[in-house]
Amino acid sequence: MIRRFQRRDLGELHQLDQVCFSPEVAYSKSDLKYFLANPRCSCWIAQGPQQELAGFIILERARRGGVPSGHIVTIDVNPAERRRGVGSLLMHTAEEQMKQEGITLMSLEVAANNIAAQTFYRGLGFITSGRIANYYGGRIDAESMEKAI
């Protein structure tokens, strides 16, 4: 089941983000709170059959070259739920929302050393559009990826 973020979810989302990413990549609780309170952002929650947190995605609306676009801030999937379609469901939900809003481009960054995530995004139609040196924690490069929708 997919549902919208509710304020009471913040603590659980922060805990999952800490599990999913290394300290130089994971968001602080205040960073997550900023995005979750930002009117340009949307967050969708994936719940398992027992209402447990299976994953979440935060999407930010932006403008690139004057064109409205969507930017994936983060997508987190509980390790126990990986390879079960949760990530794909969250990405498709975000993409459908952006299409409904007339947005035709989505972008994201992924750690250059996270080959599994890059493969996942490529499978969804994202292509590498650039590289950002020392993006994560001043040490890990990021691949910039985008997709026309």
C-alpha cells in the first residue's frame, strides 16, 4: 500500500534512512524534516501487510533551464523488502504524480560506488547525465541521472 507522508512518520523515516545509507550519505533528522515540510516536496510511504514501513520516497519539484522538473531527494527501501518491487512502486508513484503535474523530466543523484542502485535506475529508464565530484560527505562522487517522462 502507498500513502502520503504524515508528520508522525518522521522518526521512522529517519531510522530507515540511517539503515539504508552510510553516515556520509544518510540525511540528518533536521534535513529530512526540512524536505518533508517544504511545499515543493512530496513524500510517499510504502507499507507492508502488517502496516510496517517498507520504504519511502521524497520528490522535490524544481526548475531546470526554466523547465519544471522533479528531483528524487531520496528513496529508501527497508533491506528486508528489497527486490520485492517496493522501490519500483515508489518510483512509479512519483513519476505518475509528476506526469499529472505536467512535469516532463526527473533527476536524481546516486553514489558512484552504488552499482546496484545505478542498475536499478537504468532499468527504470534513467540515463547518466554527469558526475559530481565529492558529492557525498566530501569524499564520494555522485552520478547525476535523469529521465524524460
